[in-house]
Amino acid sequence: MKKRLIGGIVAAVIMIPTAAFAAPPLIEMMTRTPMTAEQIRMDSVGQAALEKLYHSYPETKSFVITDASQLGVDPTNVSMGKAIQTSIVLEEKGAYGKKVRLDLNGITGEIEHVNQENWEPLGKPVISLTDEEIKLKVDELINKLFGSSEKYEYSMEPIQNPDQKTLILNYAEKGSTTPYYQALVQGNTISVSLIGGGSAPSVEGYFTTNGKPDYTADAFLNDENLFSLLQMSPAELKQELAKGISVVEIAASKKISKQQVLDVIASTQAKKQIQADLHGKASDDETLEQLKQILAPKVSQVIEHKTETSW
């Protein structure tokens, strides 16, 4: 989460079921520039991703690119800097054809999210398979398009979704509280995201769901600048949140606006993303502001959330 926050959040909003993340559609917060199939093949990031997909799944060579776009590029001047994200959707011809979506880091070229849909027969969707069979399917997707899944500890659990059965699979390094890969299985779809792992936050469980710590909130709220703004220690913030009040309400009691809180957290996370993706290189203020805009709706959701309530 900390190393691949933007890519993870954007991918999550596009692909993860509402039951997992009920955030507003962050993808609408920034300009998404359509691309043609030819532009994708001419784009170095897109071309590399397609070559990897074709090598891993040769049948996709016959698939048609039905949608492609870039996120964060000024449509009036595409040459000004790289996109934050490039997305490609490929589909097999036919009424119930296989479908793949790739979301790529526009700076590093990494595949950060894959959505694989309709790869199992209609009468026996992937969610109907045994847990062991589902894990093998997810392992295959990770091994072919991301890297080896073998060195990561694995866990599978259902997530609350009244509409349909949904499973979440986490692949984490030993001792890490943040998964390196995270997969969601729902209906006949497998979605895998590269999260990047991470060490345990300074305080865990600011919010809990079904009695378990919510690490998404922890990644946002373990922020020294936030503690300084609220004039509270991490333990004190956790104690106040446990009473069922929100960060926004805590800030209001100290005459601090929601916007001040949002700006502090979004700025911290945007800078972490830039540092991770640009390997410490300097970035302009415009890029920072773009990333903050993407983050703002999710940050808003976290700081308005109250523990043990549905997201």
C-alpha cells in the first residue's frame, strides 16, 4: 500500500467490488484520455505489457483491444510528461468471450492490476470452484504476469457482500502486515493487484471491521504530520476513534477543518508515491497536485469513517 498506493487505489476503485471499497469513483477525478489500439502498440509501456500478456497467454494474441486510455495526461498536450496510469482492455470475439484488463504504472511500466473475466465456463464460474482450485487460478495469474507467488504466505477469507459470494486472497511476506499481492474473486472474475508489501504501521487497528484491523485506514492515519496537526499521539487518536467518532469530528473539536486534515494526509501519501515510483527523483508541483486529487475522495472516506460500521 505504501509503495504502490496510487496504483493500488486507482485499480481498487475500478475493479474491486463495492462491498470491499465503497469509495467514490476516483477515476473520475482526473482526465482520462482515450487511446486507439495503434497508439497502445506505439506506446512503450503499452507495448511491453502486451508482449508480456501474449507470451504468458498466447491465445490473447487473437483478442481485440476494445478499450484503452491513459490517466492524468493533459489531452491538449499529451507530450507533457508521462501518464500516471495506462489501461488496456482486450476481449475474445464472441458473445461470452474471455476478457482481460491491464492497469499499468505509467512511470515505471509495471503491471499493477489485472482483471481476468470469463475464463471459466459460464455454467461453472471461478467462484464455484473449490478453495484449492481458486488458489491455483490466482497463483497462475500472479506467476505469469507479476512474479512468483511461492515465497509469500497465503490467506483466503470471505468478505461481506450481500449480493454475491466474494473471496479475498492475500499474499504477504513473512512478518508483513500489508500483502504484496491481493486478489479478489467474485462471479467469474479474478482481480489481482500489486500492493508491494510493507512493514507494520506504528499503531494498528485505528478502525476495525468484524473485529479485525483495517490496514487501509492504518496506512493513511499513521502520519506524523496528522498527529502534529491534531496535537495527539497515535495511541490517543486510536483511543478517540474507538469511541465511534470520526477523525473529522475529532479535528472539529480542535477547530481544525476537514480540508486541513485531508490536505495533510493526501500530501503525505502523494509524496510517498512519487518517491517510490520515481526512485527519489524530484517531481514538479503539478504531478503532486494530480496525485493529491486522485487520493482526496479515498482520504475523505477514511477521515469520515467510524469504526465497526460498513464502508
